[in-house]
Amino acid sequence: MDESFDDRYGEAVSLNNLGNIARTRGDLAEAERLYRECLAIAKEIGARQSEASVLQNLGEIAYMRGDLAEAERLYRESLAIEEISDRNEAVSLNCLGVIAQIRGDLAEAERFFRESLAIIRENGFQQSEGAFLNNLGVIVQMRGDLAEAERLHRESLAITRESGDRLTTADSLTNLGLIMNLKGQHDEERRMYTEAVQIWREIGFPIEQWFIDNGY
């Protein structure tokens, strides 16, 4: 590998990292500019795996702006690259599942979530497994299979407690609380919600807005 490739690749990595910082700060326009500059270099030098990763980042920007059609296009373009990493493939599939869920296509969402979960499990990416199980559990719950939804959320909860994924732990507890409500197990429901709220407060999550957004 020649020095010019190394230099350009290093430049692309730096641009992508700067894009991540801008996105974290909420500056989506700057993040997109940096990602697109990174994408141009990745295409120029034939760094296909990096290209797939940056397309995924651009998909996230489009999603955050509410442009689901553009987000879907970018995630699908990312998936079409054969060199895409297993982790990025799973994430893109999961993101397509979220988009399908928003559009009300539960069958399509479940298909994407199950496919992404299979890749995560096959490659031992336990940190992501809990979140993906939680997403799948929501879909299963929406189509009325409370027993299977509860199983998925409890599996997610066990994994996220172990991995330290506090936000997904709170999400899983909340979803289990909803199921307990439907089952009439209100003491258990209250316990789930109490623990979820405690976690949200500890990590600085805007719980009041969550309750407003979800009709509570």
C-alpha cells in the first residue's frame, strides 16, 4: 500500500471523526459536509468498507432531519457495497427496520430486525444485541404477541444490564412495564417504571418529554 493511499485514507478517517463530533454537537449541516468530503475520498481511493460506513453516517443525518426517503436510500446504498463490515451491515438493517416501523410496515420492520439480530449474534456483538432485541420486542408487542414480546424484552434486559447499556436497559424496563399493564400486573408495572425513571434521571435523559411524547 503506497504512501499516497495511506495519506488520503488518514485524511478520510479524520474527516469522518470530525463529522461524528459535529453530529454529537447537533451541527448536522457541518457533519454532513464533513461526511460528504470523507465519502468523496473513500470513493477516490477505493476504500469500499469506509464508503459503506460513511454512507451509513449520512443516512443517520438524513434520519435526524426527518427525511426518511433519503435515509432509506443511503442505508440501502451502504448495504449494496459487498465489502461492508458485519457490524455496519447489521446497523444499516436495523435502521431500515426503524424506518419501516415508523411507516407502519410491521412485517418489513420485523424482517429487518431479525436479519440484523442474526448478524449481531453470529459475530458476537453483544453490546448491540440488547438494543436490537428491544427493537424486535416492540414490533412483536405491536402485533399483539405479549408472551414473545416479554421474552424478548427480558432477554434484552439481561444483556444490557451485563453490558452497561443504561439507556436500553431503561427502554426495556419501560416496554416490560407496558406489557405488565396490559396483563394487569400493576405492582410489577410500577416496579419496572420506577427503575426506568431512576436510570433516566441518572443519565440525564429528558424523561418528562418522553412521557409527554408517549401520551402519559
